[in-house]
Amino acid sequence: MILEVILVEKVPHLTASFNGQMLPYVRCVVARKFNTEIRSAARVIGVEDFPQNVGDEIRLKVLRTTTDRKTATVYFDCSIESPAQ
């Protein structure tokens, strides 16, 4: 699944264990491009940072989706796709 979103928050230069490997990632809050009221938490895995800034449009390829049932929050683990057109 591809998400076309607007970057709301960005925290670069983080690391965590993914499938037993320590990998860099960027923690983000993103808003849906066509309905900015819908926001989600995302981790862009495999990069320390990317050139887009808060307010820019980005495309994310969803690798895994996790739902916190207590808070009804959806989290996406993603990779960054080519810039939105």
C-alpha cells in the first residue's frame, strides 16, 4: 500500500531493532493528503533522514501496520518512495 501524505512532524537519526537488526529510522506524524484531519504515526525504516521537511508531501510504502487496541491508534512501518508528483 502506498500512502500519499503531508509531513506534520519529523524526528530523524533514531535507531531500533527491526527483525533482529539495528537499523536507522525517522519517526514521523503524517496527515493524509486529501483529508488532513486524518493523522497517523509512521516510522520510515532504513534511513537516518530524508530531504523533505515538515509541510512537504511524501509517498510512503507501507511495510507493516500495527494497531494499538487500547488507544485505537494505527502505526505504520514504511519505506520512502520517490517524491510525490
